[in-house]
Amino acid sequence: MQPKPNIVNLPVYQPGKPVEEVQRELGLTEVIKLASNENPFGASPKAKEAIQRELANISVYPDGGAVELTKAVARFHNVNPDQVLFGAGLDEMIALITRAYLRPGDETVMADSTFPQYRHNAVIENATVIEVPLKDGTHDLPAMLEKITPKTRIVWICNPNNPTGTMVKKAELETFLARVPSGVMVVLDEAYFEYVTDPDYPNGLDYLKQYPNLLVLRTFSKIYGLASLRIGYAIGDPAVLRSINQVRGPFNTSRFAQAAALAALEDQDFIARCRAANREGIAQLQEAFARMGLDFFPSHGNFVLVDTGRPAHAVFEALLRKGVIVRPGHRGYPNHVRITVGSREENAKVIAALEEVLQEVKV
């Protein structure tokens, strides 16, 4: 049996190394993982309580349409329920979008260093990927606009961008949206939306009424701390979501994910505390990197991409031996590692470990 030719050389997604694997391989008892942009403070206690209550229904299929959660999210964002659709994390939502809208030979535009699942799923659908270099680590929207042709179906914007943590500002996004042809979908991935504190950051939902071709992505995996439950959602025009829903599998989000997300949404005090702690953590990391003489991209997410001045994989391996897991291997940034913002204590440990590693690893 031969697979589709277009996927033969498609790389398999490599997640951050699990803590347990590092402990087992290196014989370490204490390991901190700052590689996958997870919330170091976990999830709301209300979400955990909701999961416990849901255990009684473990043998029952979930609500296939996530009706109650959809209503709650719609109320929270002041949109209609038919403008909201849930997936098993944004990974599935991205796959569903490409399945519904990309045909062989269609073009899709994205940054050259951004969330890799845009490219991955476009290739699966045999679409042509058009990549535009980042400019100072940020989406170059004028250059992306120039790449739009009659064959373009989707443009992807990750804001803040993963892995650089940079953001597209309001005026930039507004100019871009005004010039994109109405027949081209703009997918605005706002997975890190809740972490941003900059007043010049655009809320994609503000533009939905004016631009039916805009689709906004949000998730419960990041600041809400529900990464293992895999639940994210899209907000957009009902007709667009109807098409995506037609290719969605049944029961794609679990009872536990729906219950936990519903409870987590109600605990905005927890979200506010996590946001404040994250800003303090970013400052802690960036001040340390500046002291070490390292360049980095000022981040608006819950991670920092820092230039170590040394091969990233060598730095990664050296940090690993010290019990710290970070993320190397970002396209176009061979000397950079992405470090998730941890607790104050975890940040202090990665700073100390990195200072030692910079002395050990040759430039």
C-alpha cells in the first residue's frame, strides 16, 4: 500500500520531550518542562471539580455539538451560538479548516516561521504553500498581501506568533483586512490572546461583523490550563462554520473537556492571576537574558524566543542534562531556543542553568 505522494516527505510533529522520558533517560529526579507553552499554574480548581463530577458519566458519549459550552462561549464573547464551533484543540480545528476549504492546487499564504500545523495540514490537502519571511520576527502583512493571487484560499496569521512571541498591531491588521479580497479566508490564530496586555493588540472578534471572511481561533489549552483535554474553538461567519462542521467527526470533544472548559470559563479571577504572573515571568526572563547579553524577541505570549549565540540543539541537550526541557529547532532561527514562562522558581532555575550552559557550549 502506497500513501498519497504529497505526504511521503511530510515530517511528523515532534512535541516537547515529556518529563518522565527525560527522568528515565538521564536518571534525573527533578526535571522542569518549559518547552510546550503550558500553564505552569495548572487549571482552575473549578475545572478540576467539574471533571470529578463528570466521572459518573464516563460510559456515556459526549454532547456531539457541545451545545451548553457553545452557548456559554457565545455569551462570553457576545456572539451568536451559530458563530462558534469546537474542535479537539486548535490542531484539529486547523485540520478541519483545510479539509473543508483547501483543494489540490489551491494556494495558502503563511509566515515562514510560525505554527507548523498550518503548513502540515495544507500539504496533506495537496495545496500549494506560499511562505513569507517574518520581518523582525513579526508577520510582514504587506508582503503577505502581495502574495495573494486568484488561487489563494486561506491566509494564516498567528497573533501573537508562535515561536517568536511578536504581535501584529491593530492598525496593521485593519489595513490588511481592508485589502484582502472577500473570497480569501483570513484565519487569525489567537491561541495566546488571554496573555496579551499591550493596548495596541487587536481583538479579532471586533472585526467579524465587517469581514465575513475572517475566522478567529481560540483555545482552552494555554492560559486555561486544559491542554491535555484538547479543546479549542473557532468563531466566525455561520456559513463558514457550517462548512467546517460538515467535515467534523462525531463526538470530537470529550465530556471531560466540555465540562472543564465550561467551569474554567467562569473562573476569570484565575485567568487574571495567571496573566499577571506571566507578565512578571516574562520580565524575569527577559531581564536575565539582557544581563547575559543575549538577543530575544519581546514576547506577548507565555514564552520567549532567545538567541543563545550557539547551535540551538547543543544548548537544548546541555540544558536537558541539567533537568531543563526547552524547545529548539525553529525554522530560520538555528541558534534560538523557545522557553516557556514558568513559575518564578522555575524561571530562576532555567536562568541559572542557561548561564552555566553558555560557558559549556562553544559558539
